[in-house]
Amino acid sequence: MTDQTLQSGSASGTAGPRAGWFGRLIYRSETARGYTLLTPALVFLGVAILVPFGILVVMSFWTAEGFGFDTTLTTHNYEQFFERPIYMALLSRTFGISGMVTIATVLLCYPMAYYVAFHVHRNKMFWLVLITLPFWTSYLLRVFAWKVVLGYEGVINSALLSVGLIEAPLEFLLYSKQAVIITLAHAWAAFAILPLYVSLEKIDKSLLEAATDLGDGPVRRFFRITLPLSLPGVISASLLVFIPTTGDYITPALLGGPDGAMIGNLIQKQFGPINNWPMGAALSIILMLCIAAISLIFIMLTLFVRKRIS
Amino acid sequence: MSVESYIRKPNRPLQLYAAIFLITLYLPVLFLPLFSFNDSLYVRFPLESFTVRWYVELFARDAVWNALWNSVRVGVAVALVSTTMGIFAAKAITRYRMPGKGPVVTFIMLPLVVPLIIFGVALLVLMSQLGVPLSLYTVAIGHMIVCLPFSIAVLIPRFEGFDASIEEASADLGENAWWTFWRVTLPMVGPGVLASLMLTFTVSFDEFILAFFLSGTQPTLPMYIWGQLRFPQEFPSVLALSSIIIVVSFVIVFLGQWINRGAISASTSGDAS
């Protein structure tokens, strides 16, 4: 990855003094032309992602000292992570919540994606735009909306109270794990629908007709043709929901309460009120490593499924 | 149509499910405007009388206007820069066969998946080590990381959708690369560019996580809202402000997506892996 960036960087570096030679090279080589066009984006992302990430890794081996840092390299923060059970507990709870969110989101979105792929014939684009629209708009405000809905005196509680179904407000709605799961599943639904839709849309309809002609009913047809063929979409949807939700801290902060806190909240606190940046850096790195490991498993799974399908 | 009717016959339970799904998707957000017109400090049923005083109050606040102006400036800058870089990158990705394209595209699309808190924290650490004070510039850099992949994802299907031989014809007829781009390529991908500008603006305008770590003394609009959430008496005015932001965002995104329709389904296959 980096040497390609360097390569394109050095290619454009020679552009000044020997433009004629460079011009001919550019004209001839597709690769050079392509990478020259990619240079601004790659250089920007390289500098804005790789450099900060490198410094974050270095900082995770420092220790906090008063208001400054002790820059001698030590694995103190990582030892702390394994010694104090709170970190591990928080991390496993985070993955638990994200896992639940992923399962809920994919299960709820699959029928919707199926509907748009197979049963909407006119204005498909309108449906897709409608479904993905909320995803582009403010995440903070969508979480805030759920606070209004689930609150102690919120929409659900006050509506149930005024109808007379309950005597006192339901307390488990807000500041709980459930509230976090509901809100996250709702917030990431659009992200899950697109890969599901794409994989369902790709399915060759003649396979379904063949299955029906050979005597499969709708249920058998679904489990033997549609579901297996859409598994790549299910896996990428799971990945696209699971990974971003592990780092979330707004939803737990607004709706989670003590039971719903996630690792993101602790990372944010290390950079804020606790003011232990090296520990925050170490936690970020640990989170990234876990995500990378899980992604790897998902990718292997995709490759395995793809091989089985084709 | 009628030949394959056994697959195409309407499925009532599924239709019902789709309707409920859409309602659930939009309903929570719609409570914000509903309660913003309610003449009560508390968000609860039954509704009191109708009022616009929370909106009137907002107009008198300098802090809101300052935050709005900050967000607009960051959003416009981010939209212009990331779309410009996105046009070149999308052209390169669709038009040229290059070794290592797969990993490069994966790297570019990474910010769509990696939790933003990681980017926020990493950039914060970089800025503090370099001694760069946090400002709207640092927020804009953070937003560009997120907006660039979105812009590229929006633009790639546009480039895929038109025939490269038109560009070649222009070159054959004597236009140089710059004029070919300006007079042939850009008008052809125009809707995609417009959509990219609108979507990246909205993403930046609404973004909170990166702004939380990277903004200095000048708050963006979401940061201002976050600050107000601590005060219960400010709740109705936060509802009013949120309603305005949500309605404006929905309109911009809808227009952007609609201008660029036909390209949405294709764009998802690119970044899904």
C-alpha cells in the first residue's frame, strides 16, 4: 500500500523539470496515469490516516505523567488492560452489544431488502432512496430522537400512562443496554440494507423458476436458493454494522446509563475528564486489533461461502 | 409479466412488513418536529397547545448563528475539496487498469467502516504533538476523511455509466486532456458531481463524532446542540433547532440522491467488500 503511494508520489515529483519525458510516460502507461489521478486522494488519506495512526501506536507505549507524558517506551498500558478486569469486561460487553445489534439489524433488514429486490417493480430507486435517506442525516439527532421516544417522561411512557396501560413509567426503557441496542439497530439499518439488497438483486431469477418447476414450494425455494445465494450480502451487512458500532460512544452516553457503557465511552473519557491519553491510545489500538481479527474471520467466511456458491 | 406470475405475485405480509419498517424508520425522528411545536418544557403526551416560540427564540441567539456559520463554512470547504479529489480518484478507479487497484480502493473506503472515534482520537493526538491548535480547520480535515470515500462511492457509478470512447473521440478531434475533461467528462458526470457536493456537505454539516474531538473554541452546530443537551430548560429549543437541521438535511440528501438516481445500487457493490 505505502510503496504504491510513494511510487506515484515520486512519479509526480519528476514532473517539474522533465515535463516532456513525464508527459510521454503518462501518455503511455495506464498505471502511471491512473495513479497520478489518484495521488491527491491517496496522499491526503495517507497523511490523515496512516501518520496519526502511527503516532497513536507510539503514544500507546507512553505513560501519563501529570499533565504531560513520560515518553519512555513501556507496555504499562497494555499490562494495565489485562490486569484490571474493568477493561476486559467493558470490551466484551461492547462486542456483546454490537453482536446483538448486528443480528437484530440483519434479521430485520433482510425481509425489507428482499421486498425491494423481488416485489418492487416500479420506482425501485425511490424505495432505495427512501430507505437510505435517514442514514445520511445527523447521527446525533437520530440518537437524540430515541432519547425523546424512550425517556422517563418520553413518548412511549407518557403515551402508555395517559392511555392507562401502566401505573408508573417503565424505567428499563432509558439508560439500559436494551435502549442502546434498539437505537443502534435503528441507526445502522440503512447501512445493512444496501449490501443485502445488492446480493438479492443479483440472484438469477431463472434459478427460482427452475426450483419451482422442479417442485420446490416457496419455503424450500427460499432456504435452498435465495438464502444461500444472498449469504455474501448477509456477511458484508453484518461486518458493516458490527465494526462501526463497536466504536460508538454517543448512543451509550445519551441512552446507555451505567449498564450500557461501551469501550468508546472509556476511550473518550481517557482523552477528556480522565486525561490519560496514552491509556486511551492503548485502548484504541486494542479495539482496532480486535476489529481487524474479527474482520479477518468475516472475510475468510465470505471467501468460503463464495467458493461454495459458485 | 404474467408468465412469471408465481414469483411476482404480491406478498401481502411482506408488503405490510415493508410499510411498518418504513414507518419505524422515520417515526422516532418525526417526534422531534412534533414536540418542537408543543408549548411545554417537557416532552410528553398529552400535547399542550401549539406554539412557535421555541423557533422565535432560536432566531434571537447569536450562539446559534455563529455555530451555523461555522458548520456552513466547514461543510462548503469539505464538499468542494473532497468532491474535487473524488472526481480524479473515481476517474482513475473506473478508467485505468492498474496493479494494486483492489487494495487501494479498500484503503480509500476504510473510513466508511472503521469507527470514527479511532480517526478522531488519532488526529487529536497528531495535532497536539505537532502543536497545531484545534480549530475549524482541524474539523474540516477530519470531515474530509469521511467525505472523500462517500464522494468516490457516489461518483464511481457515474463514470462507469458513460462510454469512454466519447472521451477518446474528443481527444481524436484535437482537444487536449484538460479541455476534454472540462467539456466532455464533467458535463457527463455532472449529476454525480452535484450529488457528491450535496451529500458530502450534509455529512460534514451533521457530523458530530470527529467534531467532538477536533473542534476548538468555535463549535459546529452539532457541537452546540450537544452542549445544550445538559440543560433541561433548553430542551424545547434544542428540539426546534434539531427539527430545522433534520428537515434541511432530508431535503438536501433527497435531492442529491434523486439527481443521481440510477447510480445508487451500483455504488453499493463497490464498497461492500
